[in-house]
Amino acid sequence: MTLILLALMFTVVTSVIAWYLAIWALPVMVFVETFSFIHATETRFLLSVLAAGTAALLSVGLVLAVLFKARNPILCLLARAVFVIPAMIAGYAVVHGVTHDAIESAIALTLLCGTAGLITGIAVLINLNGFGELAPHA
């Protein structure tokens, strides 16, 4: 009984952490991929971190600039999708990592993880719409 309660508590805690940190899925993914690509070319560690950090900041800046300046709704939808899709993948992966040993049915596991990814994507969309309200409209 204690193990079940511990697993349930761990799932809830990781879900809450994923909910609050999901908005940062895009820059983290850009940072990790850029770092691994640049570091694989035998570049020094500090320069790889600097380049990856710059790429992550540029990715966020580019998406927010499109959200603030674009008047085309399709372009705004694509900018939101660029933020939401990595967060959905991260939400799916977090719940899969926590529950893959506890749930034997592949269908149930996929449905649970897919629902978690969808909820995480909705969380990012809500947070991103909060950024959109800060934009000056002229």
C-alpha cells in the first residue's frame, strides 16, 4: 500500500513540475541539440555551452517576436505550435518514464501518456497566451 501511495505521489509531483516547466521545453530542446551538435565537432565545452545558450535564447526571442509583431493568424498559430509541440513531447515522456513499469497494457499506457502530453500542451498554450496579452497593440 505504501509503495502505491509513493508512486501516486511521485506521479503527481512530476506532473506538477512538468506543468510549470513546460513553457521551457523549446529552449531546453534547442539547447541540448545545439550543444550536442557543436560539442561533437570537438569544440571546447565552454564554447559549446555559449553557442547552445545563444541558440536557445534566439529561439525564444524569434517565437515571441513573431507572436508580438505578426498580424497573420496562421503565422501566430505556427509560432504557438513551435512552443507547444516540444512541450507535448516532454509531457508524454515524463508520464511514460514514471508509469511504464506500472502499466502493462500498451494501449492504456499510450492513452495515459497521450492525455498527459495533451494537458501539458494546453498548459503551455495558456502560458503563451498570457505572454500575448502583454504585447502592445497599435
